[in-house]
Amino acid sequence: MSMKKKVLSISLSGLMAFGAVTAVGLPVGAVGNGPNVGGSIQTSILHTYESMVDYLKVQEAKQKALELEVIGQTVKGRDIYMAKYISNPENPTILFLTQQHGNEQLTTEGALEFIKHLGTGKTKGVLDNVNILVIPMLNADGAMGDVNFSLDDYLADGDRHLTRYNADGVDINREHDKATGDMVPEARVLHENVFQKYDIDYMIDLHHQGTRSATDGELVSGSILYPTNPNVDPDVLEGSKKLGSIVYNTLEPTGWGHIGKYVGGTGANIGRNGAALRYDISTLLFEMRGMSDHSYESYALGQKSNGYLIKQTIKTLDSTVRAIADGSIETADTSFWDTLPEQKNLPAEE
């Protein structure tokens, strides 16, 4: 692994004592008015598809509880991997899904670190009471810029571009209301080989958004939203709101996390709505601030933000797993949703 990759792939021995992320050197003003758009937007420090696969295989060899499954292939034929921790099929199960959009990669970096430390002694007892599924790069073609359309106007420096769409220019996160045979390959195998195969209770769909979203004039570190389709079962919706409660109450008190309510659509074609409707999975959308690459300058965030966004991902995965494992999610207070402000976009800075 290169020195650049080591800088990005923050070791949790320094970043996280599992269950409590320790203080790390974050940029001054990591939320609020910074870090702002600008600085180098690098892709060379991110895991490639190939290095991610190598990383997962190393962890599988080290971790008795971890099993890797190939759930299918992308348009370009790349295997799509899922990391599985299933100690008891009767346990509640949570799915963490990253990179439906290939240019939203820091959640993947955090998910990989989380997988690594599920194999440490700090997780003792947790995996006895919860099953965990992690798909760390659903849209591998988009993540590698291996697509059938031009990315010449994308902004990132490095050895590749990353794009929202799959190789054929389709937004995977708008496929979830179709018959599975009519979906693009990445969405089809997610439905047929994950949603329909495993008894999943919870899902967090991890994304990135633009850089200028704010509440009360303060830039958010991320925003969350439960399924908003009116036909979602009330019990599923309540479970989704409880999932959001765990995330909000973990991140908001940190001093660097600032969480808003995402403004999202009600369509059944969107992942958080489709999974809730079709499979009664309590789902939460988490949109982290800034993207790893884009053609719009206000969407991509320089690499000085990487540390706190990876840290935010890890804390999200850790806190929800622990709350499900110890049952505390069942008593989570959802009243915060009544006052959580919807985010708005601040004007771009001069």
C-alpha cells in the first residue's frame, strides 16, 4: 500500500476504540464554515476497486467471523462483494450499502475500516447479537470511471475519475421500483441476491451530497432521512426513525458533526423507499457532505475533509450495530425528527 493510501486509510488504532471514536486531528472548523470547497480533489489516495478487493480478502483471511460473498457482477463484469457477519440467522440484521453512486467514496473508506475492526477484540460480544452485511462498492464501474460516456469535464486530479452513474449512464438509485429483470445488473443482484435472500431488518444507504447544504446558516456534515413514500408500513417507518435517532444522537454531540434533515423524494424507485416498501426493511439515508469527484465545483470537496467524513461513517456504523446488538434501538427517542431542520443550500462563496 502506498504512503498516500496509508494517509487516507486511517488506522482505527489511532482513530477509534471500537464503540468510541477517539479525538483525531480534524481540520479547524470541520463543520460550520469549513472546510470549504477548494484544495486538491484527489482520487489517487482512494481505494481502487482492485485494492478494495485485496483489502477484503486479507480481512477475510484474518477474521473467523467474516465471509465474503460475490452477489453478482457489474455491467463491465466486476464482481460485487458483500462482507457478511452472520452468527445466528435469528439475530436482527443490518445492511450497510455504499457507492450506489460511484463518485461518493469516503463512505466506502469508512466501511472498510469498520470491517477491519470488526475483527478485533474490541468487538467481543457484539457479533453474537447482530448480523451485519456490508456492500462497500455497489457501483464499481462508476467508481473506477470505466464507463461508456465521457468524463472529460470532471474535476478530480489523480489516476481516474469517479461518476454517479453505472457504465451505461444509469442512476442505480432510481431503479428500485422495477421488476428485477428490468433493472440494471447492479440493482438486480442487490434485490435478487441480497434483499430477497437475507432477512434484513435495517439498512443504512450511505451517500454524499453537495458541499453547501446547511441548517440555520451552518454547513452540515451530513443529513439523514427515513423512507417518505406514503405506503411504507408504519412499523417499518418507526424503525427507520429509530435508526436515525441513534445516528443523530451519536454525531450531533461530537462538536464536529452537524446533522440536518435531507429533502428527498417519495418515489418507490429510490433505494430507501423501495427497500422499505418491497421488503419491510427499516431504512435510513445518510448523505455525507461533499463528493469525491464531479463536474460541478460546488459538489466536490477537497481532500482536507476526508478525515472527518471517514470518521463520521465509522461512528455511524458502530453506533447502529451496538444499538441493535444490545436492544437499545427499541427505546430510541424519535421526537428529534419533529424539530430537525430541513437543510437548504447556501449561496456559493466568491
